[in-house]
Amino acid sequence: MVRRSGRRPGRPGTRDTILDAARAAFAERGYDASTIRAIAASAGVDPALVHHYFGTKEQLFLAAMRFPVNPGELLPKVLAGDRAALGERLVRMFVTVWDSPAGAAGVALLRSAVSSEWTARLLREFLTTQVLRRVLDHLDVDPAEVPLRGSLVASQLVGLALMRYVIRLEPVASAAPETLIATVGPTVHRYLTGALDGVPHSAPSGR
């Protein structure tokens, strides 16, 4: 007989136990402060088993969110190209994903976040660390403005998702994607790169 090599799988239900521990950690401590080691300890497993099932912390987070699309794979295309059209490309990516079958998971998540603070925390972490941070880190903007810019962009995207896919307010609910890209895109772009009136800027360093 030939003995199979590789790590033996965990107990039945181990994967779900890890996901439950991960969701609790990400909701309570946030993405940045959560570690594979701490999540493994909470689940009562070896950290290597977490890596065996999920790979990286980012992949574990996506699995915990039950979101079928990885923003890290889509955003490089959004960030490439003419900066003047960045807002439009971001909205195009957003609408394309949410209009696709994968968008059903986003709708379920959004519905849950409206009524559950625990899910709302996870959604905030997802938007902040997996989408907004990746976009804003690519731009040369005042660090003091980054949180506000990110929140304003999120208000447009989440508001659009809520009206189009959950509340289904017409004519937004049935509008052609190009219409939404042309109308919402410039506003998102202004929030990303335009002047924000009334916002104090960081003081220059040095004397």
C-alpha cells in the first residue's frame, strides 16, 4: 500500500469552526489587528491548519465574508490607465460585479448589515481594507483626507447598491450600467482626487 503524503484534514466541521472564529475576530478587532495565530487559538486548531484550508489572512477574510469576488484581483485593472477616468472605472467594476450572479452574495451581505451591527462591522472592514485602502494608497492625496475620501466613496457605492439591488428604487434599479457609470463615476472621482472644501490639510513637515 502507498501512504498518501500531505497534512491530514482536520475534524469534521473544522473549516466552519475556523470561519466562525475568523468572523468574530474580524468583527471585534478588525482586519489589521486580527492574526492567523489568534484565530487558530480561538478555533482550537494549529495555525498551519488555517493556512491549509484558506491560505492567507486575506483569503480567510474573503471566505468569512462569503463574498465570491476578490477585489485584489479586480482593482489592478481599475487603477491602471488614465487617472482622469478612475472614478468611472471604479463604478464600472462595482456595477459589473453586482449585476452579475456573484452580486447575490453582496445583496445578502448588505441586507444583513442593515439589521446586524456584527455584519455591519465586517462590511466596514471589507470596504476599508479590501477596496478603499487599495484605491487610495494608489493616489497622491493628503493622508489627513484619506478617511473622509474613503467614507465618501463608500457612501456613493453602498448607497447605489442599496437603491439598485435592495430597495430597487426606479429608475436607478433598471438603469443601464453606462448611465450609472456616467452619472455616479464623476462624483466618485471627485471624492477620490478633487478638492475637499472645508477639510484641514496636514501641516508640512520640516522647518
